[in-house]
Amino acid sequence: MQDYLSIGPTPCEEPCAQVGDPNYRAKALAECRRFLHLLRKTFGPEPAGARLRIQAFPHDFGTYHEVVCLFETEIEASVAYAFRCEAETPATWEEDHVSAQD
């Protein structure tokens, strides 16, 4: 069975685009792509059964975007990867040397 964990739009100690901000969608998707890159750089590529992706979620004020880790509950390595991404997420961009335009 497939499940997912929300990881967030950016590292938790960093500011992020807010729903309702001008150009929110473009800013949020750029932040999420940068965050995906940082997660893969930090934890390595996803194992079989796991996948990092950007997910849109409905909200009273509009749609917001976050990085999630999809995982297969029957595949131990995918479960471990997802929970590691959630529990050990980098708190800042400090380790990321990639520009926000990537």
C-alpha cells in the first residue's frame, strides 16, 4: 500500500512563500524544487518504493505546495527513507550550494 509523509516546502528554519503572496505558485514551486534537490543531496536517491515529489494541497485561502515522500508500506527501505527525510530534514539551506534558480 502506498502512503506519504509531508516534508514541507522549505527547510523548517527558512522562510517560504505564503499562499496569497504575489506570484505564490511560481515562488513555491521553485522553493520546492530546490528543497527536493537538497533532500536528495542529503539522503541520496530514493530507494525502490519511495519517491520525493511536489504535491498540491487545497486550503481555504488557495492551493499550497509542499514536498512529500511517497513510500510503499510493504518495502522496508522505502519506509525508512521517508521517515528519515521527515525526522532528519535539514533545518536551513546552509548545506545547499545550488542557486534558487536551479
